[in-house]
Amino acid sequence: MGMWRLEKEIQALILKVVKERKQTKSHPDKDLLQIIIESAERSDLGQDTNSFVVDNCKNIYFAGYETTAVSAAWTLMLLALYPEWQHKVRAEILQTCRGRVPDADMLRNMKTLTMVINESLRLYSPAVFVPREALGDMKFGGINIPKGVSVWIALVTLHQDPDLWGPDADKFIPERFANGISSACKVPYAYMPFGAGPHTCLGQHFAMMELKIFLTHMLSNFTFILSPKYRHSPFMNLVVEPEFGIDLFVTRL
């Protein structure tokens, strides 16, 4: 009952925003919401127009915003906890950008920043599980899985398994990604913050670019120190989020 009520509440909130937007005769910005509304109006969805708009808005917020935001928060926490890596990333950013707004080539060449983000996503992947359904009877290792059974892969367990990542699996060691994801552990598919296979997250590259741009701007202008008030408590909600927030001392450079 609680989930049903929450679903209805989210739908009502989104449709309220959509109604207000439609009542505005002209909108100065061609933002994403406006594009979704206009696409729905041009389509032949009929009664499903509202569902189309609501589903796309939910995907953008929950899959495209909340996940990236919480990943950025965990990464800043780790950089504050490990100042030597904060200095390394900042030095790379300043050397690469030289005061300019980072472009695609600059972001692609930031190896240290990429290693740090990958390691942060390994330790604190925003997704809790990667669910899959068996489309036919199959055998996975020594386990028989009948058709129709849902298999849920727990990323926290997978990403910190010592048999796959070594005895330091629970440590923040970005160097493990120095030669890319495929060389970071014994089985490349053991790293799946964006899922794996045909259902890999469509926004994977966009999310990585968002994280790089955000961290580039933040580390170019500020230093971060973990506050003594910080209480470490990863909480498995819709995403893995810091239950009590992340307290940081921020100082402008």
C-alpha cells in the first residue's frame, strides 16, 4: 500500500508541473521537460500521453539525476578522506584545463580523475542490485535456474569480493584502474555500476561526463576536508546514499 501511495504521489506531482507548464503560453527555454511534452503532443499515444511524460520524467530524475548526485557526494567524501588523491586529481585538472572550461578531449585525458571515479563507483555504486530474469532454463555455475526466475546481483558484495578484487577489496585504491576496467579485477564483469550486457545503462557515458565536469569545477576552486561530525552510514534506499549526509569543510582556493 505504501509503494502504491508513493507511486500515485509522484505521478500527481509530475502532472502538476506539466499542467503548469502547458498553461504557460510561451516558455523562454527549450528545456528537457518542454521537449518531452511537445514530443508527447506530436505522438499518437492517445490516452497514454500522460504515462509517457510521467515515465520519462521519473527516468530522468531517478536514473539520471539522483544516481549521479549521490555518486558525486561519495567521490567528494573519499577525496576529502584521502587528501593525497585530492591533490593528485587537482594537479591533473589544473595542468589539463589551465583555467579553461573543460572540453570533451580534456575530460577524456584526465586519467587520474577517471581512476578515482571508477574506484568510488566500485565502493559506493549508486545502484543496490542489478536484476535479471532468466528467459529460459539455465545453469549458472552449479546452480540450476528455471525459466522466469529473477536473479538479483548485489553490487556491494560483487564489488568488494576479495576473491575477485584481492585482499584490499574494501580499500580505496584508484590505482587498480590504472590499466582500465578490464584489468582492475579477475573478471571484468565483476565491475558493473552501470549494469552489464545488452541492458547496460544508456546514460553511462553521459553520467561519467557529468561527474567529471562537476568534480573539475569543484576541485579547481575548492579544497575539501572531512568534518569530525561526519557519520559514515551508507544506506540502501532507492540508491546507496549517505544516511546522515556528508559533512565537509570547504575552503576556496
